[in-house]
Amino acid sequence: MQTDREELSPKAKARRAPHTPGVYLMKDAAGLVVYVGKAKDLKKRLASYFVPRQRLTPKVAAMMDTVADMEWHEVRSETEALLLEGKLIKRWRPRWNILFRDDKQFPQVRVDLADPLPKFRIVRARTTDACRYFGPFPHQQAVRRTLNEMRKKFGILLADSAPLAQPDGTWKLYDDARAEIQKHANVVTTEEYATRVTAACEFLEGKVESWSEQVEADMRKAAEARDYEKAASLRDLLDALKRTTEKSRRFLRDNPLPRRDEASALTSLAAALGLERPPATAECFDISHISGTLAVASMVRFVDGQADKSGYRRFKIKTFVGNDDFRSMQEVVGRRYTRLHEEHRAFPELVIIDGGLGQVHAALAAFKEHELAPPPLIGLAKREETIVFPDGRELKLPRHDVGLALLMRIRDEAHRFANDFNADLRSRKLRESLLDEMPGLGPKRKDALLAHFGSIQKLRKATAEEIAEVAGLSDKLAGEVKAYLDARG
């Protein structure tokens, strides 16, 4: 990170940037981050912003009119820059990143759930919250083929259909049902059609998740091949895809048409897993890390099929440093259930692990290590949403199965919670690295400052006199710390 002590203009700071990979942040006069970017050469990339205005695109020129300050963070590789850029964009949602990304509008599928007979149609932009959206997808033709397949598979209406109301209150969906929906009844009530829409939405959600996995795999291949521009484009698409899917799931929970019956979902899940009774309490674990650093874990708790956020827990990995999901899983599962055992609190009726057989065995090893009897324990492998049992058995439930839908919702919530924690720690580490760059302030004094004030934000608000109260800091050094932090906003 830059270490200039005097006030410098953004252009002057850009001249001092190193020829290394990194991530840079543009800020406005109020200190708000307005843009986050990555570079394989920070000096060259930042210099490209300070050229005659006519050489900039209109949007970049407009953005630079708002930029009053900048900072950068060096990283070890272009791959790490790509990952850190994505994390910081998700964390701060900078205005200009959003405006640039919104130029790339991929086709989505919209379901008009507010209509008596909801239709499935392809759109480019999200225009109303009264509908449910799926996507975005990369190719419109692939989406059209999928919708045509769904029309026959589920007996649904597409955008060009014109159903006719019948005198008895039912609806005739198509003139020629044999060509359009084949085996399905062509005259239906709104309630019967609503059941079809629910099944079709769950099928399409599976299509979206399958596409999401493919995009993520393509992104990693592009990064490994050092095609970082393509990797960044795919990362933006993946982010849009996940955000749209999450919005869709929230709508699904809140909208009365496709609402899942949690009781029936739990009953279905118990039958599929061979449990004695529906699991009233379930806890799910997920591991998150960036390039093997800042490894963290999350645990979410569901009661009667609903999120119990007061029971959520976050864990920093304490026993080792590095990239080992199995060791991480064994550590956090062991910490969670030894504590419950020591406090004489009941274990959940189902433990869910985000991952395959390796992660499941790691979780099981934690119970054995601490001589605890494990509750029913399964893994949910994202690839094909396969349920994995400790003895190696696998179970693939239909995509429209309500029990599987509940499992996926619990797993996705654990994943979101872990990633949010990871982003929080990364952002905190970047902010606290300010002290690493201050001349004359060693690691012991830095640790003493952070231990005394609790965070860099509280330290910024402290007076020089308050800083001087920290053991080991003279009045002079306290004044220098105060001046140093003030100079960096």
C-alpha cells in the first residue's frame, strides 16, 4: 500500500505507484469508494486515467471528475488481484463499478407471478419487483430452447401464448395442446396451473445453478491461462447471476404462489434420509478462504425449516495457517459441539456439511476425536446437488423435491454467511495495514494500539492524549500516530 505522508493529488499518487499487481480504489471528496479496479501493473494502469480528457471514454471521464483521492494495495499475483477486486466490489458496491457492469445486460427469464396465469418470457433488464427472475444467461438461443423444453415438460405458458377464459372459470391454455404441451391437460383452473409454475420455477432454478457452476469453472480456467480480462468478465457475470438468483429466492419465500410448506419439506427430507422424525433443528457448516489466507467458517442454524439468526456462529481458523478445507472443517465442528457438550446443550437433529465425502469424514472425525456421539450427519455436494452419507452412499433427489430445496436453501445461507465474514476480515485487514506502513511504529506497538482501541476506526477517532495512554507510546509518538492517520482520511 502507498505510504506517502504528505498530501498528494491523485495524479501525483499515481506516479508513485509500483510496477506490481494490485487493486486500486478511487474515492470522492467525501472519502467514499466510487470505483475498485485491478491491475497487473499498478503504475501503468493508474497512469492511463491521467491522460488528456479526449482520450478517455465518456463514462471514465465522468468518473474521473468525481475522483479526489486514491489508494492501492499490492498483491502477490494477478489471480489474487482478481479475487480481491471481486471481494471489495461486493463489500462496498462502488457506484461506478455498478454503472459500468450494467452496460452488459444478458438475457434473463421473467415469470409474471402477479398474473392469474403467469407466463415465462425472455427479457434483458429487471424492470419490476412484481415478477420473479432467473439468470442472467450467456446465450439467448440456449434460453429459448430451455423454455420450449419446459413448456412441454411442465405445461406452462410462454410469452406468445394467448389463453382463453372458459364460462366455468377455467382456462384453455393452447389451441393445439398436442403440439404445445403434449401430455398435460389443456383446460385448467388457476390453482392447477399454479402448481405447474412452482415445479417449473424449481426446475429453472436448477438450470441457473448448473450454469453458475460452469461459469465459475470457466472463470478459473481463464485465470489459470492468465487471460485476466476474460476472467474478470466471467466473474462479473457470475456475481450478477448469484445476486439475481438470491433475489429470486427471497421473492420465492415472500410470494404466496410458490411458497414452500416447511413442514412437508421437513417430512419429505426425513423420509429421504431415513430419519426417525423430521429434523426440527439443523445446523450447516461452510468454509471460506481467499487464496489460502483468511480462512474462516460459518455455521447457520434452522429451526422448523426457518433461519434462526440468533443461532448463527462465525469461526476463525486457529490451529493452522493455509488452505485445507478438511482440517478447517474438523476444527470448527469440534469446537462447536465440544462447547455444546460442556454446556449441557442439545445437539441439532441434523448436521449438514457444505461439501462431499472428504468434508463429511472430516466433520465425523471431530466427533470421534472428542468422544462425542454424532447426530445424523450428511454432506451436500454442489455438483448435481448430491446428498452424501458418512458411509459413502449418495442420494440424488429430484430437482423439484421440497426436501432438497430446503437443504439447498440452508447450504446457500451458510455459504453467504461465510463469504460475508471473509469479506469483513479482508476489509478490516486492509484498513489495519495502514499502521504497518507507518515509519517508527513496530509490530508490538501496533498490536498494543489495536488491542487498546479495538479497531482502526476507533483509533482514528482518538485524540493524541488518548493515544498516549497506551503503554509504550510517548507523547511524541502518539502525536505522530494521530497526524499519520489524519493525513490518510
